[in-house]
Amino acid sequence: MKFLCLCHYDAAAFAALGPADFDEVGAICAPRDAAFKASGHVEMVGSLAMPHDARTLTADANGSGERAGPYADTPEPFGAFFLIDAPSIEEAIKVAQLHPTTHLGAKVRGGIDIRPVRMIEYPGVAAA
């Protein structure tokens, strides 16, 4: 089964980080990221732009519209995502716990939302 994992962080804590903090975050992340990717369950990893770079499309009775910003303005925006393949949510949790986000609590707090994916389509890709 596939699981979409959405990493969120404390925006105020992130904004307060200085150069030395980023060096420390990098030192924390590198070995954990390697172990995470070596788990054999990670299919895709992505980093998201800052929330102010987002655009949201809305649908209402008059059609669709666009507005600046993310869907929800929150003090804990999403900053990254990954897709894993695991036999159960319990196994997905074990894999997600390897991700660097779960080791940055002292710096940027936040966490990971783990969501089972019910269906994935790859338009334009021939079925095997």
C-alpha cells in the first residue's frame, strides 16, 4: 500500500534559525536521510517552496478562481512530502520515523502526517 507523508514545521521556529542552526540541521539530517532512503520503502521525496509562493485554485458556483497563498494559512505549513510503499500503516510509521523531520524537534518542531493513498494514476504511462 502507498502512503503519502506530509512534513510540517513551525514557521516561526524556522524563521528564527541562523547560519549555525542550519549547519546543525544539515548535520542531523544527512545520516538520517541516508538511512531513510536506504529503507527500501521510499518511492519519491520532494521539498516544497515557501507558503507565500503557493497559489490556490478554488471551485465555486461560478467556476474556478485563483488566490495567492496556500489552502490554509497555518503556523505549521507543509515543507516536504514523500511517498512510501509499505504493507501496513504500522510499517509506514516505522519508515516515516527514519525521516529527518522526526529528529528536528529541538530546532523546527513540526511532524509528519501519514495518509494512506487509495488510488494513484500515472496518466500517459503505459500499464505494465
